[in-house]
Amino acid sequence: MKILNKILFLFVLSMLVMSAAWSASEHAYEKNQFGKVNIELNNKASLQRGAKYFVNYCLSCHPAKHSRYKRVADDLGIREDLMIDNMIFTGQKFGELMTVAMKREDAQKWFLGVDPPDLSTHVRAIGPQAVYEFLKTFYVDDHRPFGVNNLYLPNTAMPHVLADLQGLQRADFHVEPSTDGVEHKAFDKFETVKPGALSDKEYEQVVTDIVNFLAYLSEPAQLIRKKVGVGVLFFLGILGILAYFLKRNYWQDVH
Ligand code: HEC
């Protein structure tokens, strides 16, 4: 019985510590405060732009080891020569997997011991909305090694790779009165401190395109599945009508 009590005590204690740590988080913001990403897997133009941004801005650190350039080109309707000329920078071949030239040890050394995750699998785990918030909530913070912090992923090891496009923003916080005695800083708003090459609306489109592409990349079969799905429903519809008339035919002599 004593043991059981102890376990219960430890459990309650760990819950309390966890909730204190949660409320001490200085980056809290409201769910969907930065909008909801609009995933459009049938928007080929958006997917193509997303693929272009991905190879230019992300693939130098993040591999997509489950995807081949060729598969992406076929799925998104990108011509082979355009893909080879404009989208393969690693000296790889058209049929190869989208891996990174960077060595694992180098990646760890540069990024505070954190490996940039493989985005084809990682995005499936965290979901597109998380990536959307991640890319929109970088803000200036001189205490961080790369000079930026992030609201969605506090103290992240990733630099703000889209800073040239978005510019830099400052985050304002206020201290909230709390009952547990732990200081709680809540997020107020962003303010631009250095404009980027794009307007807010254009940056929003770039982020949406990247996230759209990553949503596709995390499950390429979606494109085909959706097409097959429509076909199957259509087939079932026809079958249903036939079955109905067959039934009427069979039963018309039974009284
Ligand atoms: C200079 C290298 C580098 C580049 C370029 C880069 N990242 Fe990252 N990224 C990282 C590192 C390092 C991490 C691990 C961060 C951490 O755990 O704090 C990371 C983490 C992530 C995560 C995981 C967030 C989570 O919830 O765990 C996502 C999503 C991501 N990056 C997306 C992108 C996208 C999209 C691009 C291109 C626009 C990009 N990254 C470009 C280094 C990079």
C-alpha cells in the first residue's frame, strides 16, 4: 500500500511540475492566432512553386529521403529538363532520392547538436499547420546563436532561412498575473523591424506554397488516392443505380 501511495504521490508531483513548466513558457500564443493554412493538393501551380522554394531554401539542411526528384516531377507535372536545370543543386541524378550533401556530423556541430529532421517523415508527424506556424513566427532575439527565436518552437536551433523574404520582426510580450507564482509571459504582437523583399501577403503565399508542397511530400500517394477515390465513388454510384433497377425487375412478379 505504501508503495502505491508513493507512486501516486510521484505521479501528482510530476503533473504539477509539468503544468508549472507549461505556464512558465514565455512564448504562449493562441491557437490559430496566425491563421490556418489552406492546403490545396490539386493546386499544381502552388505545389510547383513550393517544390522550387523547398529545394532552394530547405533541402540544403533537410533531406526528404523517401522522395525521388523524378517522382516529384511526375506528380507535379514538372518537365524533366526544367527539374534538372533549376532544381537539382546537389550534383545528383534525376532518378535519385532527395538527400542532402551535408554530413551528419557537420549538421550536428553547426546546429547545437540538433539534426535537421527529414521533412518527408517529420511533417507527417507534426502536421502542415505546425510548419505554417513555425515559418511565420520567427522573431529577433539577440540571446540566440542565430539572432532569432521562434514562437512555435521556442529556442529552436533552426535559423530564419526565409528572413530575406519576410524581413525581421520583433515580438512583444506582457507578463500575466498568475496564481501559481510562476511568471507567465504571453505573446502580444509582432512588429516589423526590418522589411524583407516581400509584402506580408506575398510572404504568406510563399509559406502556404512550401507547406502545401510538404503536405504532398509527406504523403505523395494522396494525389493518386484522391483521384482513385473519386473514380470509386462514381463506380459505386452507377452500380447502385443498376442494382436498384435489377431489384425492381426481380420483384415485379412477386405479389
Ligand atoms: C541551415 C539549415 C536549415 C535550413 C536551410 C532549414 N532548416 Fe529547418 N531545421 C533546421 C534545424 C537544425 C532544425 C531542428 C530545430 C530544433 O529542433 O530546434 C530544423 C527543424 C525544422 C522543422 C521541425 C520543427 C518541429 O516541429 O520540430 C521544420 C518543420 C523545418 N525545420 C522546416 C524547414 C523548412 C520548410 C525549411 C525551408 C524553408 C527549412 N526548415 C530550412 C535547420 C534548417
